[in-house]
Amino acid sequence: MNYQWYPGHMTKAKRMMQEDSKLVDLIIELVDARIPMSSRNPDIDEIGKNKFRVILLNKADLADDRGNALWTGYFKEKGLFVQEVNARLGKGIKNIQPLVQEACREKIERDRKRGIINRPVRAMVVGIPNVGKSTFINAFAGRACTKTGNKPGVTKGKQWIRLNKNLELLDTPGILWPRFESQKVGERLAMIGSINDEIIHADELAVAVIGFLQDKYPKLLEERYQIALNENAYKTLEEICIAKRCFLKGETPDMMRASRLVVEDFRSGKIGKITLEYPEEWQ
Ligand code: G4P
């Protein structure tokens, strides 16, 4: 598979992120729970090196419970504050405020010693496209949408959402560019839909999804489509095509339609809760 790559976008995003990060104490980084490492941009460690950090395993509803637990342990071990989230349904959101306070304890203590009480922690949300940043900001800030900033005369003022007296959130998320370090990572990003579909052949992607599922979650695949699996993933796709009656005129199999169906079913969780990568691969 071939992925497009825009160095110009990357440089711009990085510059913006570096600027914005100067304004905050804490970085809330969203990753996709199905591919927590492949959906992470390692440059965030450099950009956020003097910041407090929280990592959210978003779309935890689409990932395997065992995978979520293992990844939570993995990030905790690395000294990060971590939480599983389903931003769409608002699950896990209520645990974030206490987590933020815990992550920033050092700053809060430092302020207190200097006699500064109740200076809010300033935070920003970052992540690669489509990871759920806007959905999360809406769920997290939801009702508490008192916007501050943008004072008259200040042209480039930032908008802050004041959640309460302890926390302010930059209202525009930081966009991180996906990592493209290997074929494997690119393929996983494509599977979850983080790479523009127009540049990837649907059937190649469907075969990659089926190949993975046959290996790791064969039962889920069989149950979803009521088919017998074939060792060859393309042949399994053909089976699915027939089972789902994806036909062109004259009962000619419409493999492209079947491919889009499989990919869509996978992305929306219809096949089941699936984790594409585990910590053991990323030690
Ligand atoms: P972004 O700002 O990081 O680019 O992502 P955004 O919030 O736009 O979310 C991208 C897609 O992911 C949206 O779906 C959103 O609903 C979905 N999403 C976000 N968080 C979660 C989650 O925790 N679980 C699940 N299952 N989905 C989540 P969409 O199809 O683009 O839009 P829509 O169908 O919600 O309208």
C-alpha cells in the first residue's frame, strides 16, 4: 500500500503545536484504544517534555477489554496518567478532572507554597486527525462552556473554556500528524480510518482487516458473516461477498462493495471489540 505524505502540513502543525504548548501546563493526549501506539505521534514527547501529561485511550468501546487493560498498565508503568474513554457516550469523562489534579499535583503544591491559590491548570487536547478530539472537548467541557480570552484589541487571543476554578481548556485541539514509520503502522492507521480512504484500495484494506481477524479474532468474523473462513483472506472476502449478496448485474460478485462493507463493519465495531496491537510489540 502507498500512503500520501505532506511534509508541509507536518511542519505547520508542529510549529502551531509548539506555540500553543507554551500556553499550557498540561497536555491531554488522545490516542485510539485500538492502536494506542500507532495512533500516537512520538514527537509529542519532545513538544511536551516540560508539561504534565495525561493520556486518554479514546474509542475504548471499540477495543478489546483485555487490550484496554494491558495498555492502561503499559502507560501507567511509563509514568503517564491514563484513562479509558468513550467520548461519544461520555464514558470515563468524570474521572478526568481528578486525574488532571493528580497529574498536576506538583504545580498545585508549588503555587500554594508561593501563596498562589486557585490558579487554574491550563490544558490542551492533542491527537492525530479523527481520534475524537472535538467529540472529547464537547463531552468534557459540555455544559461548562464559559469561554474566556479573545479580549478586544487582542487580535490573536486564544479561546479558553473555563471548566471550573481549577481548570481551563484551550478550545481548539492540537492536531498531530500520524506517524508513518512503517508499513505496519500505516496499515493500522488505514484500518481504523485515519488515512484518507481515497488513496487506499478498498479491497487491499479489506484483505488486511480479514487477514488480521482470521489470525486473532476468527470467531468474531465467522459469527458476523456466517461463513467458513478460508486460509486465503481474499477467498474469505469472496465468501463474504456472496453471503452478503454484494452483486453487480447478473450476480457478478461486487468485491469493492463487499470490501467497503467489511471495513465499515470493522470500524464501527459491528464485528466486535477489537484491538489491533498489544504492548508486547512496543517494549
Ligand atoms: P477529531 O476532532 O480528532 O478529528 O475527531 P472527531 O471528534 O471529529 O471524531 C471523529 C469520529 O470519531 C466521529 O465519528 C466521532 O463521533 C467518533 N468518535 C469520537 N470519540 C469516539 C468514541 O469514544 N467512540 C466511538 N465509537 N466513536 C468516537 P464520525 O463518524 O466522523 O461522526 P459521527 O458519526 O459521530 O457524526
